[in-house]
Amino acid sequence: MDISIRKRTPEEIQAYTDGYNASFERFCECLKGRKSVPDSIKKMRVFVDTVNGVAGRRKHNEDT
């Protein structure tokens, strides 16, 4: 089992940071106008599932 750690490139670090910040902004949008925390979480779950679905399909397409 290889558990080596690879240093990320500046571009990879920037992409991670951009994604994290975008996720936070999206969550803040989900909180606006919501009646409850569970309602906000439900709305955010839709975005999370969508992104994961697209990423999963992309990976699947790259593997085939």
C-alpha cells in the first residue's frame, strides 16, 4: 500500500481554495430566506448531490 503524500501545485491549491469559498458562498445563499436550518440543509443537499453526480459521471467517462 502506497501512502505517499504529494505536494500540491499552486494551481491545485488555488482550485481547492476557490471551490471551498464557492461552497461557503452557496451555503450562505441557501440560508437566505429559509425558515429553518433543516430547510437550508435540504436545499444545500441538492447542490451537493448535483456536483457529486456530475463529478462521478466525469470520472466514469474518463475511466472508459
